[in-house]
Amino acid sequence: MQKQLKSREVIQVGIFVKDVDEAAKNLEKLLGIGPFEIFEPNYKDLTYRGKRGKFKLRLGLAKAGPIQIELTSAVHGKTILKGKRYGLHHLGVRTDNMDKDIKEMKKRGFNVIQSGRRPGTKWAYLDTEKRTGVIFELLERKS
């Protein structure tokens, strides 16, 4: 029997949207969430289902209390967003050791389906959706 994982701090709610700019404007106007920082990150070391990835995403980031809201749309390339419905996409959980946590999640039957990094942040989406109803993203942030 596997031991239970320690409790994880959810630090992000990811939402897949058709148009990041429009969704950000609506969330700011209707719910007061924002302002959003909107950009297309220059990711490095991208992977997609275990192979080198090549894709571009458009993001909108804003705080809603202690939780970061991430709006995402695909600009081009193969991503795990292809064929998905718009709405809740993932829950981001904090990790202080990405490599260790990926190994632990693999032991539990969850593989990395997409990953990358940008200055100050490493991220990895895990294939948790079939068993939990949502994708979990490991987020390692350096100050």
C-alpha cells in the first residue's frame, strides 16, 4: 500500500478559454477579478506526451485572494488543450522539488503529459484527469 502524499497547497486555478483578452475583460468587469497580466510566454524545454513539444500559448494571470487565476488559450502547435471543452482545465499545486514529485507521481501511475519552463517557473501537467476529474499541474517557482 502506498503511503499518503502530504497535503498540497493549491496555488492556481487554470481555465481554458477561447479568447484570453475577452475572458479577462469579462472577469474584471463582472466579478472584479484582475487586473490580468496578458502575455505569450517564451517557454523553454517544452514537452508534449513524452516528446519534445513545440507550441505557443496565450495566458492571462491575476490574483483572486491567495489563488492565481490562469486563463489559457492555444495560439498554435500540439498541446493537451486540443479537443478540450472550454472551462476548468487544471489545479496548480506548489512543489519545492519538481523532479522528486514527478518520480513520486509516476510511481502512483501518473505521467507528465506536458511540461516546460520560463524564468522563475517550472511546470508539469500530470495525466490525473481520468481518475480525479481534473488535470493537476506541479508548479515550482523560484524567487
